[in-house]
Amino acid sequence: MLTVLILEDNNDKLTAIASTLIRTGLVDSSSIVNVADTLSARIRLRDKQFDLLVLDLLVPEQLGQRANPDGGRHLLEDLLESEEYHMPRRIIGLTGYENLAGELSAEFQAHGVILVHYDHKSDSWEMPLIMQLRQIIATKNAENSTKKSYNIYLGIVCALEVEFDAIQKLPWFFEPYYIDGDSTVYIKGHFSQKGISREVVAALCPRMGMSAASITSIKLIEAFRPEILAMTGITGAVRGQANLGDVIVAEECWDWGMGKWTQLDGNALFVPGPHHLSLESNLHGAALRLKRNSMAMAAIRELSDGPKPETILKMHIGPVASGSAVISTQKMTDHIQAQHRKLIGIEMESYGLYSAAAEATMPRPRAISIKAASDFADDHKDDSFRHFCASASAQVLRHLMETGVD
């Protein structure tokens, strides 16, 4: 039976949720744990890993206190940031407040968590909950059938030679690696992660763009079966969202050119229809911990090659849009930013990497894109910090991998 932790302080809602879970046959009453405050939830999450966490938003921090509108959000943030908790396999938010569901849906989705409006007069909330259980079962079955079938720990895909050179300079004992019948440039090495030797392979794309990144990613996955698939390099940033040199981790990404062209009042109109892919929760948590570690970020700045921006090196974790063209006009940047108000970066490959990982045959790698802002994707494009950005993103990946990711 699947194990479920329900954070819920409303007995009627708790009964409805538990009944729905039990009806699936995948959960029974003995495998459900209910807590009514976030302190009790934290205690439970320190003790064990649950398959599913059902998260209410408006809950008290401790029993006897008034409900905190941010109680559920704070718990989710702590799960992502802290290593002291066991991350559930899946998390779903269920709130009885329709306005909260609307306001926070995008924020939860960015963390890979769906937020559903619970209405006791409707059963529309039940199917998203049931689908979480089915997806957990599918993942467990896949894990059991492909256990220990990863061949290496880390695969890296780079779109430009300056990015590939920065990876090759890492102290990971790289050597050229050749595959008969494959023209791709590979290097293979190893590094130490908490005393464990980990193998790594890096591949250089034949050209820029999502298609080349996706094809190179698939070739690397099929040939080497990495647990983690990473991309490092340079990106454009949205002015005001990041400084030149800052590192941007793609928390979610999409193809900004996906949609359809139509007509409105005789004029051509593009209607976006993006498909979003999100960063896996453990990789997100590792990146968030590094972001908050100012000493580590300062050390990464010093280790990075090339002329350095005068600003303090910072990391941003947020939305990144990928497209098939280099963007160097503010008008086009504004057009893309309209697809997501919190957009941080605009580049050409991350969605291809995330798509390849998501659609790969089992066992699939977890994907992460780490790039540094070398320009602002506007009319004042400047490549002065390309080498620093390529190096800084490589050093961030080095830190994450050597310190370890769950």
C-alpha cells in the first residue's frame, strides 16, 4: 500500500480525501497519516518518506493556534530548501479557497506541484488526487523493472565550444571518448562525491538550438544512461531580473515559439500554447541551498575564468524560455516575457534538454539547465563576459555534483 500524509485541519474535508484515496485500492486506512498543523507534519517528514503529501494551505503552525494562510506554503518551501526532511514522491495542494488556488497555482506548478481547488459540492478535485497515486505506482513499477540500470552518474550537454571548454577545464580528469559511427564530440571523466567516485560524460552539440540540443541529449542518454543530465553555458537575461554574470537555473522552461498564428481584425496574431517542463524537486532543493550559500557563491566567482562583472555573483531559479533564434531586440523580449511575468532567462536549448530527458526510455535522467547571463537579450547585446559566464555555470554544476544531490 502507498503511504500518504494528509495535512488537513477540517474533519469533513479529511474524511472526503481519505475516502477517495481508499476507494482506489492503492491506499488503506493504516497507510494514511493525518496531521492538523505544520509542526506535526515536519516531525512526520523528518521520520520517513511518504509516497504522497496532501497539503492544505490554510493550517495552523501548531495545535491550538489560529490557521496561518501561508502555513502550507512555508512547509513546501522548507521541503525544497532543507535536507532534514524526506521529500515525498509526490505532493498535491488541496485548498477550499478558490481565490488561493488561482493566485498560487503558477507558483506551485513552478515547484512541480499541482494545486487543486477543493469543493465539497463537486468531485472535480478527486481525479487529480487519484492521478497522483497512479503516477506514483507507475514510477515505482518502472524503478523496480530498471533498478541499477544507470551506467554513469552525470551527462553534460553543451551547445557552444566556449561552454564545452569550461567543462573540460574542471578537475574531473577528462579524456576524449569515441563511439564508432557517432560523430559527436565526447569527453569522459570522473569526480569524487563525498568519497564516492562518479563517472561523467560531456557532449558538444554540432550547432546551437533546441533541435541539436535534443538530439545530442538523446544520443548521450542512449549511449551512457546518466542519472542526471545537465546543461551549462550562457544565456540572455531579462533586464531587471538578473545582473550580467548571474547564474540562472531553469526552474521551468518551454518553447516560446509553440502556439499558432491566427488573424485578428485582419492582422496576424500569435497565440502562444506552451508546454512547460519543470525542474525535479531534489535538484531544485540542491540549487536553492547553493543560492542561499553566499560564501560558496563568492568562491565560485573567484574560481571562474575570464573578466568578471563588478557585481556579486548571484543565482536565480526561475522560468526560462527557449526558442529557435538569438534574441537581440527589446521588442521581441517583451513579446516573450508576456508569456510569463516572472521570466528570467531567454536562450535556445534548455527546453530541448528537458524534453529529451522527459521522453527518454527508462531509466530516465533528471535534467537541470544552469546558465549564466552574458547579455540582456535586447538591443545592447554585449559579449564581454561570455568566458566568465561559461566558467561560472560550469563551477556551479561542479559544486552541486561534488557536494551531492539526493
